[in-house]
Amino acid sequence: MMNLTRRRLFAALAAGSSIPLLVGTGSVSRVGAGHTASIDTSESESYLSVAGAALQEPVAESEATVTMDSQLEDVTVTTLDADAFAFDPAPPISLEEPVSVEVMLTDAESGVVTDTVTIGLEGPSVRAVVEQDLHVEGQQE
């Protein structure tokens, strides 16, 4: 018969409690493997390319446009949303070829208006959401 000493008790407790921790850690890393998405908004061979001067600096409302393109087949812009801006054309927008969208202020404001535009993209092999800041300068009439 084996004597149960304090040292053996702590060793048994430490060994028993570390096994579930290791098993739990291993299962989490396996679940997440291979589930990454890549959206590149600057390269020509990307899922979604967004271009326009209003992405970098304020542009007069009369000249504010955003051009969207995708190298994927059968991709559609399903969402194009911002509180401060309206867009023409409005979604759904097919990206079979590059599309330029006019950006208009929703309220007649003067000065620079900056807002985040949410672009939703869907296709047979991709569903993604991209956010970009736009800077439009309203003109007083």
C-alpha cells in the first residue's frame, strides 16, 4: 500500500489539472485553422479594390466618386452605406467591370464631412465587409 504524502497529493493534483488545459488549448487552435479571410483594398489583383481621391483627402462634392473593382467572378456590392453620404448608383451593383459611384452629401453642409463607408461584397466564394473613410467638401450655394 502506498502512503499518500503531501508531495504526492500536490503532484497528482497538478498533473490532473494540466491535462484538460492542454486538451482545451489544442482543440481551439484546430477549430480556427484555415478560416482566415484576406481583403486587400490597394492591389489590382484583389477581392475588392476601392479607389478615389476622396479616400485620401477632401474632395469637392461635385467631383467625389469612388471606383470599385473585383477580380472575382459574379461578385456584387450588396451594401454601400454611410450616414453622411448617398451613392449613385445604389446597390446592388455588379462588379463584372469597374464601377464608379458618385458620392453626395445627405445634408446640405459646407466644409469637410468625413464618414466611414461600409461596403458589403457577396459572391459564390466570398462574403466580405470593407470599411473606408471618405472625405467630401460640401459647397455652400
